[in-house]
Amino acid sequence: MNSKSKKLELKSIKTQLQKRDHEIILLKSILKKVRSLKEKKNKVKEESVLENLENELNSIMD
């Protein structure tokens, strides 16, 4: 292989790695958002259960 083709190949590999790194960063960001939404959903669900229990207790006490 001559020097020019080696340089082109290295440049291509570098570009591919940069694209892959960017994709990994995006995927990590998406994963973080999904986890956050899942936590919010669970929190809302817990609050709803607690609210229902409180309402039931209040109705029993009345």
C-alpha cells in the first residue's frame, strides 16, 4: 500500500470512530432520559397509591 492510500484509510477509520462515538453519546443521552421518565412514572404511581390509601382511610374514619 502506498502512503496516500494508508492515510486515506486511516482518515476513514478515524471518521468512522468519531461517528460511532457520537452515536454512543446520543444513546447514553436517550437512556438517561428514559430512566428519568421511568423514575417519574414510578413516583407518580407511588403518589397515586398513597393518595388512594389516604382517601380510603379518610372514608373509613368518617
